[in-house]
Amino acid sequence: MTSRRVLLPWAAMAVLAAVLFAWKVRDAWPVGGDHLQWVILQNAVLPRAAVAILAGAALGLAGLLLQRVLRNALAEPSTLGISAGAQLAMALATLFAPALMIWSVGFVAFTGGIAAVAIILALTWRRGLEPVSVVLAGMMVALTANAASAALILANGDYLFSLFIWGGGSLVQQSWDPAVTIGSRLAIGLAAAILLLRPLAILGLDDASARSLGVALHASRFAIVALAVWIATTVVAAVGVIGFVGLAAPALATLSGARTLGQRVVAAPLIGAILLWLTDGLVQLVSGVGGERLPTGAATALLGGPLLLWILPRLRMMEWPSLSTLMAASRRAARPSAIIVIALVALFGAALAALLIGSGPEGWSVATGSLLADLSQWRAPRIVVAAAAGAMLAAAGVMVQRLTGNPLASPEVLGVGTGAGAGLTAVLLVNAAASLFWQIAGAAAGALGALLLILGVAARGKFGPERLLLGGVAIGAAASAVITAVIAMGTMTSYTLLTWLTGSTAQADATQAWTALALAVMLVAPAFLAVRWLEILPLGGETAKSLGVPLKRARFAVVLLSALMTAAAAMFVGPLSFIGLIAPHLARLVGLGRARDHLLGAVLLGAALMVLSDWLARMVAFPYQLPVGLFASLIGGPYLIYLLSSGARSRH
């Protein structure tokens, strides 16, 4: 009786998907010997359904293999950056080695996917591939790869824009070739998984047990990861990025009663096939009101974010020491005022260097006199915007870390930056020529909504710091799906969002500079009025209440300020920077432990780091302008992994 109750929802979903498919076939059925309708039915409608079923099954199997071999319930092609790496490799090959794309798109995609997962494994190996370390490293790789892809698209205009739209995960078909390719790889993958059931079962144990049972640990792990990447990148090469199916299918298979590994090898592909087939059917159902512009991959991510939030409390995850011990281990400087002065000097030095030093047609030079006067009108606004954005992100990072008691929390990691992007997207959809005021207002609403949602879910589900971060990944994925769907429309709003996504300050002018500076002053200054709360909140709710802190009011004020600062900063430098993560840690690392010193030091260091990133973005590929957010993330991503690995060493 119980098994019937478990299978009933999946049977109902499969029937619904079949009904939607039958409705589509009826609409496409040729009447009166219409040969064109026969062609559409045979080469578009039927192959699309086959690709949805096969791709869903392939992603379900790939997700199961990755989760098993990494012992990580949240591993899948999207969270590990495999899909983003494959898409970046295809963009690079399209530009610089088109012969490779003609020879084998699958090989190019596999190369990008395996490179991404190799980076993640290398970065997290010393931490024993802990789930949060792996997922955060995957998020960093995926965000950086996506920003690099967006930068390539902006630099090459319409030549690559169709690649971005296709990369959103469109299942529109013109032949049976993709279905045949995915089906053959899926068959090989299923056969290999069945043959590898014993090694897979042993690899789910800890490393010591696996070795004692005679498994060649590293060789087996790498081989199975390569198999999973091969299957997943086949789907990416054929239909683009389809997110969260590889995460949801194995988890839902377990929750549906598949206890043994053999049962999961069967159940996960079946559930993946049903999920993607049904999602694609729903996308086609609303095509009459513009739904065909929504790629199925974006729709799965939009549904997958809430699904991940629902799954998180129900997952059994590896246990590891709390990340909050990182925060407790900081030292206090004897003279914090001297360190703050040094940080202030560093900020002025970075700003002065960015203003004076640059590269031109005749090489490097130091601008003076009339040349400096001419260049200042271009360089000064960028410096001011970068410094203001860095200061706001750093302040928001300090407040979020102290509010949650989580040293790895930041506006970027918790999805607040992408939430701001979703709010901006909503404003631009209503009015593509919206003023800067309305854009900032929309971004603030999106950021506040994202932060309130993740904190509310965390409080209700009693998440620890680790699960809070993973919940942030879910919120960020859902918000990113909204942005991707709008970009895929191919309108002028799409280019506006692409520019924002990369975090370019190339168009900064005096108006934006004054606006950013005013927002930084108005939002950062009130944060210093809350330093007593920030000092006490990391001690916990009960302690804060006993010390007279109005807990609800304090938390709401901190959340509101953090969201507003993140939204304002994201408007100018995009959602990807990691300054909100790095600057608070650097301030703590140099001994600024008390809340007031910590906040002031982080603000100065964040501003200096962003100015430095903007200068590098302007100079590295001169005369081309590169995304400041991408440079900041290239600094911040490795530092995030350093924090994880150093935390691991300090506890051994």
C-alpha cells in the first residue's frame, strides 16, 4: 500500500506529461495531406518529446553518479559548474577554434565540463570533498564561467548572442540527431553504472572503508566522475544548460522509497525523464502567451530553486565541524586605529594609481597636466563608482556575517545580488527605459525579498550555517533563471541585463558617480549606529535578548540595510564580485575584531579592492574593457576556497 502511495504522484505526473504531449501532437497533426505539417510533426514535435525524456534521464543518471562518488547529496552538473564550464568552452571554441566545433561539439563541451570539475576537485581535495566546500567551489566556478561567457557575448555582439539563448536550455528540435546522440550515451552510461554497482556502493562509504575493501579509490572516483561529466556534457552540447534535474531526480528517488543503489540507478533516470518531459510540456502549453521564449532550462531552474529549499531539511548530509569556528578564531589587534589608517591610505593609493597610471597607444604612462584633465572625466567616475560599490558590499557582508554567525555568508553567496537582478529585470520588463531611480528601487525590492526569503526559510527549518549557504544557492539559482529567461528574449533589455550581469563600469559617468557616492554615504553611515547590535547578534538570540537587544527590530534593520546596500552596489558592478565575502575576512585577518573596527576596516578594504579590480579590468586587455565583477570574482573565488581549506587545517 505504501509503495502504491509513493508511486501514484509520479504516475500522475507521467500521465499529465503524456496528455500535454498528445495535445501538442493533435495540434501538429496534418490535415488533408499537408506535407509541411508532416515534416513539423516528424522532425520537431516527436524529436522534442524524445529529447526531453532522454535528456532528463541522462541528467538524472549523471546526478546520481556524482552524488554517490562525491558523497554529496547536492552534487549535480549545474551546482558543480560542469554545465557552465561546457558552455564557456563552446563559446571560446566558436570564437577561436571553430574547426573544433565542426569536428565535435561534444568533445568541446566535455573538455570544458571536465576542466571545471577538475578545478573544483583540486580546490576542495584537502578538505576531503566536504559537501559545502564542493558546492561553494562549484558555485564560484559556475558564476565566473557565466560572467566570462557574458563578457564574450558582449564583445562579439550578435555573433554569440544566439549561443547564449541556446545555452538557456531550449529543447526546440529540427531533427532526430540529438535524440540519437543522447540516447546512445545514456545507454552506455546505464550499462556502465550497472557494471559499476559494487564500486559505486563502496565509494559511498568513507575513504578508509573503501580502501579496506580493495577499491582503487582515486582511480575509481575519477573514472566515474569522468563518466558522469561525459553524460552531462552530451546533454549540454545537444540542448544547452538544463539545471536541477540532476539534483532533484536522485533526491526524489530516495524520498520516494528507492533504498538500494540498484533501485536508485533505475529510479533516478525515470524521475528525471518525467520531470523534464512535464516541464517542457508546461513550457509549450503557455507558448501562446510568449512561453516559447522561455527556455526549458530556465524553467527547470525556476522550479528547481524552491525544490532545493524543500529538499534541504530532508537530506542526510555529511557531518563536519561547524563553519562558525572560523569566526571565533579571529585575533584582536593591539592598535586597531593604526590598521584603519593604513587601510585608508591603501584606498587613496589605489584610487590615485587608477587615476594617474594607465596604458595607451604608446605604452604605459603617468597622466599629468592637460592629459590628466582630459582623462579624469572618464577615469574619475569609474573610480568613485567602484569605491562606493565596494564599500557597500563590504558593509553588507559584515552585517550578514554577524547576523547569521556564519563567516562564509555574504550578499553574493546568499543569492542577494541575483535577487537584485531579478528585481531590476522586473522593472525593465515594465519599462525598458526606466530611470536610474526606478532601477535601483526594483533592485532593492528584489534583494530584500531574496534575503528575507532565505532567512525566513532558514529560521523555520533551523538550518545551520552550512545549509543556510546552500539555501542561498537555491535562491540565487531561481533568480538567475528569471534573468536568463528575459535575456533569452533577445531584446534591448537583454543586452542591458547582460551588461549588468558582467559588472562593467565602462559607461560610468558623473551622474552615476554622484548617485553611487550619495547612496554609499546614506546607507553605510546608519550601519555604524547598529554596531552594538552587530557586536551582540553573533552570540545568539537568547543572549542578545538578555542583553537588552530588541531582537526582531534589530534583525529587520540589519536585513533591510544589507539588502539596500547590496542592491545599490549590484546596480553599478553587477551581482558577481565576492567583495562582500573577502573584505570582512581581510579586516578580521588583520585584527579588526570589534564590530565598529571590523565594519570600518571592511568598508575601506572593500572600496580599495573594487578600485583595484576596476583598474585591472580597464588595463589588462587594453583597449578593450573587461568586466570589473569578473576580476573581483577571480580574486574572491580562490580566497573563498582558501578560507575553507585553512579552516580545515586549523581543526586538524
